Amino acid sequence: MDAQQSASGYPEIKVPAALTFAALIAGFILGSMLRGSAAEGPLLAIAEPAGTLWLRALQLTILPLVIGLVYTGISQTLAAAGGGRIARRAVTLFCVVLIAGATMSALLTLGLLGAFPIPASAAAALSGGAGDAGSVPGVAEILSAMMPGNIFAAAAAGAMLPMVLFVSLFALAATKLAEAPRRSLAVLFEGVAGAMMVIVGWVLMLAPIGVFGLAMSLGAKMGSGAIGALAHYILIVSAAGLVVLLAGYSVALTLGGQKLGAFARAMLPVHAVAISTQSSLACLPAMLVATRKLGVREATADFVLPLAVAIFRATSPAMNLAVAIYAAHLTGTPLTPVTLAAGVLVAFLVSLSSVSLPGTISFVVSVGPVAMAMGVPVAPLGLLVAVEMLPDLMRTLGNVTMDVAVTAAVDKGSDGVG
């Protein structure tokens, strides 16, 4: 995800994304070279456990981190919505874009995978050994799981959908409390999220080792076909982000009253900064300049754009759901309309909570819960996270485009009074 850092109070975490990507390529190459040789067995005896242990450590962090971040994200969104008429209009439009993007992504990704299916060798290479995913529960079972008899038992079982819904409801209920206990809860969950982010940062610092082990093992088993599989994945997932970017132009033209040429010219400097930094926060000054060129009132832009950077990530539900659907196809997990609806809902709720995280951490925090809510094994994420730096370019471009477009749309429908 867009590698934004904000003044959220969370610790700043440096993730070795480039080194992890290099380890992925090196692991594939070395594994392919060792394939069938005498040295293959002894080296894989070290590489495979290293990769597996790292992947398990990554999975271990997902649930507690999601609990802390979802509570904080929902609380921040509700607080923003109470900031006046412009704030409510902006937050409403944010939510519409996020849900529409996730729904679009479900249809688009399924269509693309139907037209351009994952090669059999690619599925075997990237599935993470989770080819037998089991059956997806039916409608009655999913609805029952949304209201478990014991929320702690659900947490212990890793049932992500009821946990996300419960924490969201808990955050909503907390808004009815007095200031002191409400703030105490906010501090508690912020602390949980911050501490877990440190742990996730530690785990991801070892990503080059873990990914190298996983890639080397797959390279030895599958050869160079695994690299082609990753290219297929990057193109499919990036397509979901591209549609969000194009939807940003549509929002600017239809709801914002902008002209296509003027909007495109205003966005060029913003896109240049986005490509070079992969950070929405770093693009904020350029986005403010773009809104001035587009005739957006300063009072609107100066309020809505920072709000968008803080709580809005337009491409998050769309691209995260695309990753989960791709992982479902990799692992042979059947998808039904109900499981897809569950994925859309969780993708939307989780997107509100991960907006201030570095890209690699956001990938783990955001995609993991969506996949788990849909009954999709998360084993493939261990390798897919290594190439996140490439789809992240599309995430940032789509995010900043929609940020400016939504700001123009809010200004067009507003009289400038907050």
C-alpha cells in the first residue's frame, strides 16, 4: 500500500522492500540453478524451515494488529464525520468510493482471471502449499459466524469476519461514552496497535531471509516459471488500481465539474511526485497546488485534502480484494456471492484502519483479514508481499487522483460552509 507516514503517533517503521524484492529474485534464481543437483537437499533443508517460520511469525501478528487498527480507524472516521457539513459530505463520498471500488474489483478480477487464467505452473508455484483449501461455508454458516456465541473463541480460531465486525461495533458504541472513558479506550487501542506494529516491523525486517527461503524452495521445485507467475499477479492486481484511477477522472468530470484536459494537466505534477515517493502524504503539497489550478476553493481544499490523506485510501479495498481473489484462485478456494460480499465488507472496514502504514505492513494488515474472512489461505501472501513495491505504484497514483477528484466534488456540491 501507499507507503505513507503520518503524525499518527505510531512508530515509524522502515521495511527493506527493495532488499526483499532482490531476495525474491535471488532465491528463485539459486533454487532453479540447484534444481536436481546434489546440493539441493542440504540447502533446502535450511531454506524451507526459515521461510516457513517467517511466514508463521507474519500470520501470528495479523489478528491483534487488526483489532487495534480497526478500532482506531473507525473512531477517527466517525470523529471526522462529526466535523461539520463539509466533513460529512467528504466522509460519505469516501465511503461510497471505497465500497464501489471493492465491488468493482470483485467483478473485474473474476473477469480477468476468467479471460486470462493463472497458468497451472504459476498456481503451483505461488500457492504456498495450500492447494487443498477445503470448502467455503454456505450462507447460513457465514451469517452464523458473523454472530459467534463467544467472541474470544472466535478470536482464538482466527475468525476474522466476526472480529472485524465486533471491533467496528465496539468503536461505534464507544462514541456514546463520556470523554474520559472514550479517550482511555482510544489510548488503549492505539497502544495495542503501536506495539503490534513494532513487532510486525521486526518480523518484516527479516523478510529478505524468509522470502529468500520461500523463493529458493519454489525455484528448486518449479524453476523459472514462478517469476512469470508473479508478473501475471502484478498485472491482474494493478488493473484494479488502474480502474480506480480512471474512476477518479470520472468523479472529477461528473461530480467535480472539471474539464478532462485541465484535470489531467493539474494532476501531472502530482503523479510525478507519487511515482518518485510512493507516498500520499508527500504528495499533499502538490495536490493542494493542483486544486488551486482547478479552481477549488482554498477553504475546501485545505480541509478535505488533509482529511483524505488521513483516513481515505481509494485503491485499498479494490486492490486488497483483488489480491485475496487471486490467492483464492491460486489455492483452489471456491468463491460464492456471499463470500465475495464478506470480502467487500471487510476490505472496506479494514481500509479505514491502515492508511498511515508503510506499504508492506499495510499489505499484511489489509489483505490478510480479507482473505481470512473469505476462507482463503494466507500462505501465498508470504511471496506476494515481496513484489508489493510494484503494485504500490498504482496504489499511490490511484489514491492521489481520487483524493483530488473527491475534493473537487465536495467543493462543487458545497457552499463552502463547514
